[in-house]
Amino acid sequence: RRERKVFSLESVAPERLRNTLSIEALLIPAVAEGRRPGIRVASQRDAMASLALSTVGQLPGAGPRSIDILRRLTERVPAYFLDLCLPPQEVPPLVEAVLKK
């Protein structure tokens, strides 16, 4: 398994950070070997599994309260798999299309 890189956005562009934001959709990255980049609808269960695994494993102090917050989020916001592969320049228009829904 690859190590994930962590960096501070505050050191890069502090003026662009917000105290609050609106979550319009959840995009779950997926490796799509041999296919083109694409968007597929994900179930609430897929979204919850993806978020819970990464959040509980990486967020200090994450526990039942965090899981409940994620559950409520996945019940209210649509989720999609973002199939990533070559050519990468096709990915940004896909994300824009999801945000316009």
C-alpha cells in the first residue's frame, strides 16, 4: 500500500480557505484500468464504506460520533464513483458535470 502525502493548504493559499462549505456531492476515487475516466452512481453504502474507512483510520479521535456524522452526510448527498485512468485531462470536465447536477 502506498503512503499518502499530507500537506497544509494554509501554507499554500490561506486566503482561499473557508470556515464553512457546502457539500454538493461525494466523489469516490476508483482506479479504472483499461477504461476511460468516468462517473458512476454509488450507493449510500458505498459512500459510507469509503468515508468511514479513510476517516476513522486517519482522523485522530474519530469514533462513533464521527461515523454518525458521515452516515447523515451520505444519506443527504448524492455519491458517485470517479473512475480515474488515462487520459487525465478528461477528469476535470467529469467533476464539473457532477457539480452542475
